[in-house]
Amino acid sequence: MDYEDIEILFAEDSMEDAMLTVRALNKSGFTNKLLHVKDGAEALDFLYCRGIYSKRNPKLHPKLLLLDLKMPKMSGMQVLEKVKSDDALKSIPIVILTSSQEDPDIAECYSLGANSYIVKPVDSNNFFNAIKELGMYWMILSQPAN
């Protein structure tokens, strides 16, 4: 995979949720430039060009970061806080895609700069439609900051 062409960085530790999301994005035509990472630490390695991503151009950023909250090594909340506090990265739209419906999580994510907070629907048809609309909005309709 050419890491220079990544448009969606997707951080999700649940392989089942990741497969459902990738399948929904694929059916909507948005996976040709998707990178799935399994935890927050790997997401930051990608963004900061560390470890296996050290040869990546640090000036190229994904168009969208899809972020689960409850992950090992580093939580999505910690990744969100780090990215939104970094002048070089803070313009990357971050969509929280999680099963947490807890008001404190929602409020904290928005206070840290999340662009959207989506609770994963339990029903697979609703989940597919939510992911399709998410991809359509962030990858086609939304205009990035320059």
C-alpha cells in the first residue's frame, strides 16, 4: 500500500466493527485510499511518520480520521486531544465512531475538537447507511481547510 495516498485513517480495535465499517465504505466506493490501524498508538505513528510509517511524507495528511474511543495502548480520546492540539494536524476532520453513548464522552470529544460524534448503530442496515452517508459527506461534500 502506498501510504502517501491515504485519504481515510480508520482507528478501530474491534476486528468485527472494522470489517463492517470497511465493507460499508467499500460498497460506497471509499476504501481505495483507506488505512485501518488497530489502536491509537498506531494512528499517531502514521500521522507522525514513525515506526513502519517513517518513510511517509509528513506533509501529507489524511482527509479524514475515523476514531473509536475505547482502544488499547492509547484511547481515541487521547489521540483526539493530541491531534487537535497540534497546529500541523488540527485541521484534519475527526469523526468519533464508537459504541459509547455516554454524555461525558460526547461532551469531552466535542470540547477537544471532534468534528462529529457517531454512535455505531446496532442494526447492520442502519450501520451501513450511517457509514455510507459519513463517507459521502466527509469525502465528497465537505470542503477541507487549506
